[in-house]
Amino acid sequence: MLSALAPRHSATVITMLRIARLGSALCLLTACAAEPPVEPSLPLPPQPPPSRVRVQRVAPRPQLPPAVAEDAADDAGAASHPVPAVAAEPVWRVARDGVVGCADRAALGVLNQAAESAPRLLAEARAAGGCRTTFRVNEWVVLATEPDAVRLRLTNGAPLTLWFRRSELIAP
């Protein structure tokens, strides 16, 4: 009975010897393999630029009437009688961020009519009419009024005059 199993076992033993030789050859190859080259370390990133000082825009000072300006120029050194301050004009604001105002009154009307039409027409009307998007932080002063629109001048920024729909404004 032992002799009947021997050929079967000898094939298994031979296969195991082959696998053992292959395994030892692989171990020998991996042990002798060259080490991967050492990559040079990367240079440090540049230092961030120094922080900038943020400058806030300041509203322009109101102009004095000519008579008061002359008196102030005459009394430049005298502080005995103060110059009367000019009454500040009431400040208007837009009702929400993203309100569009236009330099051309007709362009504002086109925007009202073309609100449901193609976006290309809206973009062309905005570009042609000098339209700008405004925000609640902006302060405006009234220059002219119409039944459905108001012309405002920006007081806390670059010189800018735009027409707005009355429904999109908050009056003082």
C-alpha cells in the first residue's frame, strides 16, 4: 500500500522542491536588489509676502457754500467763531445686495422689460447702458426722481451716478 502512494508523493515532493528553489531565488534577488535612489529634498516654499494694510474708503467731505468758504478763508487763523456745518444730505441704500443700477435711464427700462427674455439681451443691455451691480453697504444721494425711477450718486466710493427702480431702494 505504501508503494502505491509513493509515486503520488514523489511528484508532490518534486513540485515542492521546485517551488522552494524559486522562492529562495526570489528572496536572493530581492535582497541583492539595488536600493532606490535617494531623491534630493525639495527647497522650502518662499516666505509669504508681508500683510497689507487695508485702507477703507472715506466719504468725500461736503463742499461749503461759497459764502461760508470765503468766510472760512478770511478767518483761517481765528477759531473764535466756528464755521456752520453744512447739513448732510439723506443717505439712500438699495434694498438688497445685487441690485442693478444703470447710467442710462433707457437701459434700466430695457432691463425691466427683458427680464424674462434671453440672457444675451440682458447682457447687451447691461453693457450698453453702463449698468452696475450694487450692494447695501453703498451710500447714495438723490440727484433726480421720476415716478418709477430715482437717479442716485454714490457717496462712499468712486464717482458714480446710476438710475435705480424706486421699488429696489430704501429711502432715508
